[in-house]
Amino acid sequence: MSDQHTTAGWPPPGYDGTGDGVQAAPLQPPAQEWPPPGQAPTRRRSRGRLVAAILIPTLAFLALAAGFTTWSVLSIQRYSADTAALQEAADDQRLAIAANTARLEDARSLHLRLEGVTAASAFGRDASAEAEALRTSSTDLETTITASPEFSVTSVTVPPPVSDGWRPPWELDAASGSMEDQIDDLEGVAAEAGANDDAVAAAVEATSGAETTYFGALAAAGQATIDAHPATSYEARFHLADLIDQASDAVLVAGRNGDLVDSMAAAEDAVAAAEATELAERADPALAVRKEIEAYANSISRGVQLDIDWAPEVSGLGEGWFSGTAQYMYDHDGWAIIMLNYPIAEGWNDGYNDFDAKAVVTHEVGHTQVLRPECEKIFRSPVFGGDDEMWATAWAIAQGFDTDGSGIQAYGRPSDEQIAAAAQCN
């Protein structure tokens, strides 16, 4: 039995028996049942669900809008890039075809010129390595030209820029796809034209090199011919020398043709023939007198180079006549050809006609003096007016040959003024 007793109202509600007298928290009322018995439950719409119902479609729309915008931007970028690329591809194709066409024209021009070279008689007889190389390369060039396809520039219409008006991205993508196909085609043709251009260029380079080598060898052979015939005439030597310059000068490449090949062969033969003629004349009994006459002519030529040739007749005059001609040239520092007939040599030392014979030779040398600048001024002055025969006659008289052979018989006597003027050419 416990001796603890209770008093009404004790312990107070919330007392925990500790004796501290601290009031505890009030007791919670009993939970009420919901919904109350007999009442049907009612459904409440959550505010979060309503927001979600609004937000999700909005976000979906924004996502679609963003995707469409991105698509549009990318389509515009692709379209713009393709229009630029299409124009560039069209330009590149046109340039590639133009370059190939120009190259083919050069190749055909070269081959046409070389056709004349390879058809030349002298070339046909040439068995040198340089000639054989040119034959081969010329044939290869012809093969390359024949195998070259014909290229035509593709007609291209570049679409207008996007700035001309809005277009949906699917249209832009379709247009870009079409342009990209065209670009592939244009680049393909340009590549083919470029490859053919390279092939033709290689053939032209090889053939041009073979041509240069051949004509270089031709020039060297011509010079060797001159060197091997020291007794040849100035005329033969200078003619071949001019052809050698033409064969070796790259600026005169257009003149490297079949005519040049045959002309050089003929000029080499002429050099040898002129020397043979000279050597035969040296064996002639009349050589001594002729050489004496030639020495006299050279002694009064004042440095002008003279080729002196002999013939039974000159200007249709032979036995019983002293006759000569002179032809002067300004090239190769000035030189001349003098032709004398045999009777001049016969009368040179006969003690009767020798003065007139010397007068004729002096007259012909007088023609050549116009090659000297100081004498040409007098010759072209109003005193003579470029009269060749009156000048040569006056010059011969001024040298002391006042006789018919000086030209007086054939052309008349010059005036004293002319003789005095010609005497200044000394």
C-alpha cells in the first residue's frame, strides 16, 4: 500500500512527476478524421500541377523555336557559303579552261613550226643525237595535242543572296544541295583541264628544250665550218655568221624553221666552196698579178674589208675592156665585194693600159669609202646628193687618176667642187 495520497486536481495536466513544478506543454487535441464520416472526399487541383501544365508546352515551344532558329541560321550560313563557293568554282573552271586553251595554242604553234624543221631536207640528212631528240619530242608533242579533250565552260547561275528576301530553311538547304552538286561538277572539269594543261606544258617544255639544243648544235657546227675554212670569202663567212646568230638567239625563236635549217646547210657548203675557189685561184698562173692588184686595192681601202673576185666578164664586158663593180654593205662593221674582169690583170703591168687599169680599181674602191662615217657625210651632202658613180669617179681623180678609167668615160667628169670634196675623204 502506498502512503501517497492524491488531491483533486493533482497532478495537474502535464506534470511529469519530477516535483519541479514546471508546467509541461499542453496536450495535443485528438486528431480528427478527414473527411468526416459520411462526407465524400473532394479533389483539390495543385497549383504546381497547373504551373507545370503551362510551363511544359511553353518550354517545348521555345525549344522548337530555338531549334528552328538554329536551323535557319545554319541554313543561311550554308547557303551563303555555297553561293560564294559556286561563284569561285565557276571562276576557277573558266580560268583553268582558258589556261589549257592558251597552252594548246602555244603547243600547236610550236608543233607547226617544227613540222617545217623536221620536213627540211638538211634535217632529214641529220643523224646527230640532237636531231633525233627533236624528232622524238616533236612526235610526243603531237600525240599530246591530239589526245587533249575539248573543254567547255559550264553555264552557271548563282542564286541571289538571302538578303534579297526571307526563305524557309528547307528551301535554302535544297538550294545548297543543288549548288554543292554543281560545285563538284565544276571542280571536276577544272581539275581535268588543269591536268591536261600540265601534260601539255610538260610536252611543250621538253620539245622547246630539244629545239633549243638542236639549233644550238646547228650554230656550233656552223661556227666550226667557218673556223675550218680560213681562206673563204667575207661574203660566205658573213652570210653563215648571220644564220648562226639567228639559230642561237632565243629572241629570234620564231625564225627557227625549216628554211633556216636548209639555209645553214647551204651556207656551210658556200663557205667550203668559196675557200675551194680561192685555193684554185692561188694555183692559177695569173695569181701573182691578181694578188698584187688585190694588195693595191686593200692598201687604199682605209680599213674597209674587201672581198675581191675575178671573172672573165663583169657587167657583160670582157676581152678588150676594163670593167669592175662594187657592192658595199653596212653590216659587220662595213664590208664590200669588188668584181674585176680578167683583162684588168692582163693590162696591169703592160706599160700601156696599166694607168687606166689602176684607175678602174681605184674607182671601185672609191665606192666602198662611203662606209666610213667621215666620208659618208660628204657623199650624202648636197655636193654629191648620194650619187654613187659621180662620187667614185671624183674620189679616183682625187687619188691622182684623172683619166678615162677613173669613170670619166662611162659617167662623165665630176665638177671641180666634187673632186675637191672627195679629196677630203682620205
